[in-house]
Amino acid sequence: QVQLVESGGGLVQAGGSLRLSCAASGSIFSINDMGWYRQAPSKQRELVAAITSGGSTNYADSVKGRFTISRDNAKNTVYLQMDSLKLDDTAVYYCNADVRTSLFGSMWYWGQGTQVTVSS
């Protein structure tokens, strides 16, 4: 079994910063891609940023230049540094990871979500 646990969410004023962390634990052989998604009220969940095991990154246009995704493979942890936060960044943020639990396959796992609220 694999668990992803997010931390670092909270309330911040517009223009401020937050750093989210997501640690994977359990029966992990290796982790392929990792990513962050978000879901605002009445909206669909959307990709925010993703990172491969080799460190290649991909960002939603709305966060480019403001958010930075990174990972520590030794700690099975992915981070999301969020700077210059805007009101529209308010959402529940979820991490996910493509986890290989053996040599023969992998599965996507999701964290429980962490609330990020940006105030004016």
C-alpha cells in the first residue's frame, strides 16, 4: 500500500508565497512522474505542474513564472513553491504520483488534498 501525504497549505494574502510538500510512503520500488493538481469550487480538477523522475517539468500556463515544482527522490517527496499568489489560485491542491511497487507495473496514487486560500 502507498500513501501520499500533503502539507503546507493555508491562508495567505495575495502576492504572498506558500510551499507545498507531498511525501510518499509504503511499498515503493520507485516513482515515475509526480505532479500537483488543484480544484476550485465548482470547477474541474486541473493540472498545475508535473515533474518526471529525471527532473523535466511541465506547468499550466496560468502558473508559469510563479510556481516551481521540484522533487527529492531520496525522500520520495515532491514540492510546489508558489510565489506571487493570486486570488484565482485558491483551491484544494492534490499531489499525485506514478508509483512502481514492483518490477512489473505502476499505479497512480493521490493525496488527500490541502487547502490553499488566497485573500485580498
